[in-house]
Amino acid sequence: MERWSKRALYGWGRFPVIEARCARPERQGEILEALQPDGVEGGRLAYGLGRSYGDTALLSDGGVILMERLDRMLGFDPETGWARVEAGVSIQSLVDVFLPRGFFPYVVPGTFQVTVGGAIANDIHGKNHHVDGTFADHVRRVELLTGSGEVVICDAQHHPELFWATVGGLGLTGVILSAEVRLRAVASPYIEMESIRVESLDHFFEVSADSAGFTHTVSWIDCVTQGKAMGRGIFMRGGHAAAGATLKRGPLGDLGERLSPYLKMPIDAPNWLMNKATMRLFNEAYFHKHPKGKIEAVTAYAPFFCPLDFVQDWNRGYGPRGFLQYQLVVPSEPEHRTIRQILEAITASGMGSFLAVIKEFGEQTHPGLSFPQPGVTLALDFPNYGAPLFELFERLDEMVLNAGGRLYLGKDSRLSREMFCAMYPDWARWKATRDAWDPQGRFASDQGRRLGLVEGER
């Protein structure tokens, strides 16, 4: 195992940046070593591929266990689709290994660069929540190293209270060592999809209501334009193609796939690049690249599920100050008042988002700190404007809370403890379970301390 060394550590938003003591184990047995004081006092926290945002996977005072080398495939049953893998296996690796055999993960987020351990700890969702729920709905036999040094097998049938505390538990119940993940049998590597240009927020909800028969749905949304066109965007819906399907290109053909090997942000963009004028220009161009009406296409899986993965290190485009993502869910309402109010507040602020997506969640919910609930989820990336942005977020927090909604903790870097407790009323029960399994408080994070999930102050 690479012993503890100091290094700069951050999430995908590159805010905040901390100096952390890190160790990189090669084998599961070395993780137990990493729990020992060994000259590094304080808590411990597992860290995957760094695709959570904010301070979710950061620990300023303690030891961070880098998990990416624990990436072995341990077993597979082609009759059932269950794969047993170490926690550091990425979703990209699952696809690379099993898609040629006719299998694909049930739930894929907006990037393939997420570990299985991180997917469980953040209970990730994809474009198909209304059909297939979250990642945890396709996981069993999670092997968890607890604070006592004991390895416990947990899932919905075995130690269910520990399992549901670990699902969405942000790494604070222990270190996930391995898990069994169920894969879906697919007949083709392609996605049969439709894209529809929606002209307003009302039009989005009309198309969304008509798309219940599709397994995967999502929409890019313009959060800069005001007035009747507020909420315009491009709605995408589809599912895995049948056997024998052939590519049928959309409006940009295979441009992204052909350019992908050459697309990389080699340096930080200047902070001034992300401004109101460039955001408006981007939103205008992206909207009008799609002709009016509907386009049918058969596309490769990668641009459908994870279009931004084509550009390596795209987060550097926000400059050295980084960026913050704000993802919310609110229950469905008549006339979608809260979503409308939120978009109005954002456009009025002049701090709109380059990248914003909206979709409707299904009915599946999980206890504890899992994020999805029935309703509408909206995710927005904002350049780090500093105090004005934080003031805007505080106003949005109130709107979300008043509507009975909450924020995604895997994307959070600044939510107040009071607001968190109000948004997640099950937090005290979650904490009681966590504390029972880790009474000495061996696992911690900066976010966990900020929100009162573990002892200590941040």
C-alpha cells in the first residue's frame, strides 16, 4: 500500500480544494491497515474517482483511502446477470467487460467514471428512475468494513438497517469493499431514441407525460431565456435497441464520437470565460442546433448516457475557481409553480447555468439519506461566483423546502445544517444506525461534520 502522503483533493466541481492525507491500497486487506492510526489521527473516508461534487468525499483532518486500485472483477453468473466486483470497479469497466457479452448496468448516471462503491454511497440515479429505480435497487451482498474492523455482508435481506444507511450514506457507515451488481441483458450496443425540441416549460411537461412508455427520459433545459420561452430545451427519450439495429445518426451525426480522442481541457480556462454573455450564446446555439419537432435516431450508448464524457477534464472549463452544482427535487404541483419560481429566480439573477437538465422521478424511494423522491428533479451547474451565488442558493433552498423537496447531498458543498435536517426528516434515524455500527466515530467527512451527521465541526 502506498503510505499516507499529502495531496490536494477535491470533487468534480473543484470547490472546495483541501489538502488531505491519502493512502492508496492495492488489496482489500490493506484497507484494514489504513484504519489504524499509523501516524494519521482522525477519521477515515473512502474516495473513488472524484465525481461527487463539493465536500462529500473530502476529509481535511484524518485519512482518505483512495479506492481506484481495488478494481477486480470477482465473479459473474450469465444466467442471472449478477456480477460480483470490488468497490473500485467503475461503471465504465462494467460496460467495457460485460457489454460485449450482452449485458449493461441497469442504472447509469451522467458519467461512466463512477465507482460501484461511490454509486452505492450516493445511491445514484439515471434517466430511467421511473422504471428501474436507483442503483441500490440492483445491488446485493455489499461487503462493508465497519468501524470495529469487522466485515459485514448487508443488503435488503441481511442487516437491512445497515444496508439502507449505507445506500446514500456518503461513505459514513464504513468502507464498501465489494458488492454484487445486477446487469441487464441487452440485444444490442445501441440506443433507439427520439429527441424533441420543446419550446417552453409547459411543453416539456406535456412531452414528459407522453413519454411514460420509454425506459429512459431526460431533457436539457435553457435556464437563461425568460418569458414564454422559459424552460425551452431538448427532450430525449429512448431505450436499448433490438438485435440487428444499425446506427441512424441524429443532427450532429457521429461528430462527438470521432472527436472524442482529441477533446480534452488541457489547462484551466480563465475565470472570465464563464459569463452571462457566453452562457446566453451557448444556450441559444444548443437550442437551435435541433430543428423543430422530433428526430428519430439509433445511436451508440455513450453519447446517449454520458455525452460529457467525450471531453476529458471538462470541469476545467469553469476556471480555477471551480463550479457548484445545485440539484433539487420537488413534488409535482399544479402548474409546476416551484420549478417555475426557481427558473425565474435564476434567470433574474443573471447567474444562469451552462448545463442544466430536468426530468421526472418515479415513485421508488429509499429510507435514510437517499435523494430521489417522486416529483421533478432539476440539476444546474454554476460558475463559482462567490457570495452572490451562495445568496441565490439560500433563496432557492427556501423554495425547495417550502415545496416539500430536498437537495442531492452528493452534489452539495454549502447547505446549512438546519436546512438539511428539515429536508431530510429521516436523518436522526439514519444517524442512530450509523452511530450504532461506528460508536467510536472512525468514519467522517467534511460534509458529514458540516451537516451534523458525524461528530466534529466544519
